Amino acid sequence: MSRTLVWWSTGAASFVAAQLTLRENPNAIVARCETGNEDPDNYRFEADAMRRLNATVTLLRSTEYTDVWDVWQKRRYMAGIAGAPCTSAMKIAPRLEFQRPTDVHVFGYTADQKDVERFELLKANYFELTVRAPLIEAGITKAASLAMVERAGLALPRSYAMGFPNANCLKTGCVKATSPDYWSLYRFHFPENFARTAAYAREIGARLTRIKDERVFIDEIPADWPMTAPIVPACDFLCHIAQQNIEEAA
Ligand code: SF4
């Protein structure tokens, strides 16, 4: 029998995707790959959201690694030309193990142009999957999804107010982000976590960011570096494609 999997990301858009899907199909499975690396407030939002939806999250875990940090330590690699091993270990492998060819995959892509393009890219790259984006179908933008979460009586994850474009892996910072603005913002809000990630990047020689076309360590970002354009790629099905685009643009 075909299953419907809603890919839950602990964000506003995936809340609306889950809400719309569960209304249509109460047996839909709300699933998330557990990285062990999320901000505590994401887990608070997840608990609130699931109570509101009267649903539970099916957590998909790596059988090899406990969390993102464990992947980096065992592989002694954080990110680079070969991508970020945490994505494949913590997100891609558990998903491949869980999914079945007959599944319908539901995503929280919004009706904003960039998300629409991203969904088109996903369809082109995963033509073998049956995929849906209920927010695009209903014309719901990101701004509208934020309002819908608030109307549902839920407090958004704190990362939105902090200015992060997405809340992935805030316990360490996302190593796929090469934007110095992102790391400057991350250092501002999470100085201790930043110091830990920066020290390990030094230890293994991972120059995670780029300033004036030069790869540098994140602890070389000047203290007064702006935080105005904190670009961080989404870590989803299109992760490896996003990585390629970053490297090509660099
Ligand atoms: S969000 Fe970033 S740090 Fe987290 S698993 Fe994906 S690539 Fe790794």
C-alpha cells in the first residue's frame, strides 16, 4: 500500500504542509531525519506542533553515527569539494533505508519563486519519486506560512527572530555554509558552539568560509563582520546539488 511521507523540518512551511496533508490523509507519516544537532527550541516547536496536529514524528536515525559531530570526528572531514559527510550519513542514508518506491513524498516548498524553482529541480532530479508540494498547490508563500503558524497559536522557533534563513544544525552551525555573514551571525548568537566548531575546523584544516575569493578558517572572520546576508543552503533532498552549485559559483 502506498504511504504518504511528510518531510518535517521543524519549520513553519513544513508545519503547514503537515497540516494540509493530515487533513486530507490522517494516516500520513510525518518523518524527520534526526541529526542530534538541532537547536533545543526546534524540539520545543516540534512538540508544540505535533500536539496541535495530534500527530507524532517518525524519527529516522543513522545506524552508524550518533550525531553530526560524531560523523565529523570519525571521518575527520567537515565539508569541502566532496560535500558534507553529515548530510549523507545523517539525512540521505536513513531516508534511503526508510523509503519505499510506492511512497508519496510531501515537502514544505512554498509558492515563492525560489522555492518553486527548487521544487522543479527536485522533480527533475528525482523523477522516480512521487512528490507533492501542497503549499505551492495552494499558493501559500513563506510569509503566509509564518502567519498560519502564529494563527494556529504556536510560537515560531527562535531561529526566525535571530535572522537565520533556516534552523538546520544550530548546535554546531552548518558546515555547508560558506557565507562569512552566516558564521558571523552564528558566532554572535552561539559564541560557545562557534568556538567549538572553529577549533575542530582548525584541528583538521577545514577552511569553511570564503572571504574575497579565498578560503579561510571561520575564526579568521573579523569580529565586526556584517551579519546581513547569512546564506546557508537548505539541507534536504537537493543537498548535494546545492553543494555543487556553491562550488561552481565559487
Ligand atoms: S544542515 Fe549542515 S551541518 Fe547539518 S547535516 Fe546538513 S550539511 Fe551537515
